[in-house]
Amino acid sequence: MFNYLRKRFTSRIRERSRRRARLVSKDGRCNIEFGNVEQSRFVFLIDIWTTILDLRWRYKMTIFISAFLGSWFLFGLLWYVVAYIHKDLPEFNPSINHTPCVENINGLTSAFLFSLETQVTIGYGFRCVTEQCATAIFLLIFQSILGVIINSFMCGAILAKISRSKNRAKTITFSKNAVISKRGGKLCLLIRVANLRKSLLIGSHIYGKLLKTTITPEGETIILDQVNIEFIVDAGNENLFFISPLTIYHIIDKNSPFFHMAAETILQQDFELVVFLDGTVEATSATCQVRTSYIPEEVLWGYRFAPIVSKTKEGKYRVDFQNFSKTVAVETPHCAFCLYNEKEAKAKEKKGFDNPAFVLSEVSETSDTKM
């Protein structure tokens, strides 16, 4: 029992030590932080709309509630000051013929309630502005206009947060692993992607970036060097008919960065494959982007994806997501270079070759027949 626990503990430690840093997580979030930014944070307040939209819900709701409560309380104080200056409060013992600026304001609480009724246009009819004070009329107009602005901004920010295309991207899923196997006689890297909604993404486009550390001929080390990875689908990588899961693939040819990798050495490589899917949401016409990434441990050499689409007896097409990330082992060359050498060898077998050293000697025929 002790030996078993020790093996499990050591395997966990080795697994954690083998974990690689990701720039993009599996769900598309970017793992990056900015340090020593010289610009002031005031620049984020200039673009206040984007700042509010990027905030988390708890901070957004805190600002939403604070904005309304703060404005109600602030104008409540102003209404109290107006009543205090005009001596409308009961402590001044106004006469019977005294006309207050605002009817039935007896203290700070009633002033706050009048501010609330004014800004949200509830209108109970108990407290109201009279024509006695021009200051009260101006304050009423100013609070009404400012209340409309605050209400429009906050409600618009919440509506925009709810309807962001980022939420639509959560219904697009990629396979857990990428596989490398032969497809159409060529060695390819394959990834499966599925749309969990029946509504389509219009004008979808799939592409990839291979992130790795490279050293330039000048000796400069580039940590996140980006190499374009072209992914294609049998129907093309533009304007995909994305109603059922698709298998996208990258051909590993001589121009591919995977060409010099092999089944035995791919785990020793240091790279991160980031896959992007851009499209337009059919319902809102807003563009969205879905991202995921694969590290060498998540690239399976010599496997292909299990079938996922079938046809029922009723004539309907059925997608079984249980096999979405399931892989099946297949016979695959252990490197792309070996596959191309094998093709060249088979091509040479079908051709004839002249032998320059071959000499045809003529032999004179003699007849040994005697009559």
C-alpha cells in the first residue's frame, strides 16, 4: 500500500513538473499580465464604455447600484438644502400662508424619497414642486435629465454585457486532443470542432498560430514567435456550413513546422498550437471569436477521430457527442519525412532506368546440321 501511494505521489509530481505554461487556456482565456505600464489608469476612464463592459458582473452591479443610490442621496441632500434655505421645514414654524418650494418635505428622509420619486418618475402625488422657487424648478429639470442619462447608460451596459458575442462563443467546442494521421494519402494534423446550437455562424473562418521560442540568426531570443498554421476543411476554410461537427486538418508538408517532428520526439518539443474560429452570429450579426490551444502532450500521433454522425431509420441525422473527442489508433508513419521517402520509392519502382554499363554482344549463329 505504501509503495502504491508513493508511486502515485511521484507520478503526480512528475505530471505537474511536465505542465507547460499556456498563453491560451482550453476555454480561450489568455494567460498574460502586463507589468510596468507607464500610461496612467486615467486612459481607461476615457474609454469608459469598454471599461464597464469588460468588468465582471459583481463589479458592474456594484457600480450600477452605487450610481443610482448615490444620485438619489445627492439630490436628496440638495432638495433638503433648498427646503432649509427657503425655511420650509417644520423646525422653522412656517406660517399658514407660507408656500413651500416642495410640498410635504419635513426632513432628510422625505427629501430622499422625493428625490427617488423624481428620478424614477414614480409620482405618488403626495410631494410635489410648487411654482414658488425657481431654484427648485431648475433642480427638478437637472435631476430628470441626469437621471435619464444614468438610466440609459447603466441599462445599456447591462444589455450589452448580456448580449455580447463572447457568450455565443461558449457554445462552440473543440476536441480535447489533436491527432496526427494519414488523410487522403497525406500526413495531417486533425482537430474536431462542433457548434452546439442549431443557429449557424455566418462567414466562419478557421486558422491557427504556432507559438514557440526561436532564436534569430542575430542571436535574439523570441519567446512567443508566431507561425501561421493553415487549416482547411474538405469544403474549404471560408464560409463553412457549420451545422454539424467538422474535422479541420493541417497538411504536414515541407512548409509545415511539424515536418521535422516525429512520433518519438514530439513530446520533447516546446510549442503551443492556438486555433481560432471567427464568425458572425446569425441572430445579432455580431462577430465572435472562439479560441483554444494544444500543447505537445495533447497531440496524439497515430490516431484518428471516431465517427460521430449517423443516419437514423427515420431519415434524420444524429450527432453522438459521446464520441466527439474519442480517438482510435491507426497505422501512421512515425514522421512526415518517412512518408514522403516512401512515396518517392514507390514512384521509382514504377519507372524504368537505363543501365549505361550494359553492353549488348552479338553472337554469330552457326549451323551444325549435316546433310
